[in-house]
Amino acid sequence: MGLIYLDTRLLVYAFEDHPVWGARVKSALKQKPASSYAISSLVKFECLVAPMRDGNVALQRYYEDGMSRFTLLDMSDEVFTQGAMLCARFGLKTPDALHLAVALTHRCEALWTADMRLQKAAHGLAVDVLH
């Protein structure tokens, strides 16, 4: 079985205990060991912006510790080329295209996301774990 790439929003929901989605994401993440899940530097970047902006060092460290349990996938030139193609072909925003490109390039078995706008471009790879 391959890795499951985690979209940023899902981690935010889980790490910050979103009142509606937090428990559902945490339950989904308990299905497999942390080593079965993957993120990219882009996920780390997006998760850390708000705590850093707010000066919330405790939340920043909580994210950093939590994210260190997941496999970190490289964002090579191939990822950026694939991302550019996804932007051009499907009109995706740059971050969304890059998340999908990482999952595709590294042959992940799924991209868990809360953003089903990726569905058409993902050709079945995107999985909505919230519904």
C-alpha cells in the first residue's frame, strides 16, 4: 500500500480541534499509523503561517511536532512542472495544483482533502474524508 497525502486544511481541522470537522479528521487519521501519511513542505508552510503571524509559539510547536510524524515528500522540479500542467489544464490555484502534483508524482494511493474542486483533476485520487 502506498502513502496517503494529507491536504493542509485537514491538518488544520485536526490540530486545532475544529468544532465540526476536527473529530472526524482525527478518526480518519487513526485508521493507519502516522507513517502511512505524507505531507510536503507546502503543507508545513501553510500550517505554520497563522501561528507564526499570531505569535502563537505553542501552536507552532504543536504543528511542528505533529507533522514530524508524517513522511515528508520532496517537491522536485517534476512536481512543479506537473503542478503547472494542472493549473493550465484544470484552472487550479497554485497551492492546490502543487498538492495534487506531489501526490501524483510520488504515486500516493490517495490525496485526502476537504476540497473537492480537486476531484476532476485528480481522476479518483482525491478522497473527501469529511463526508
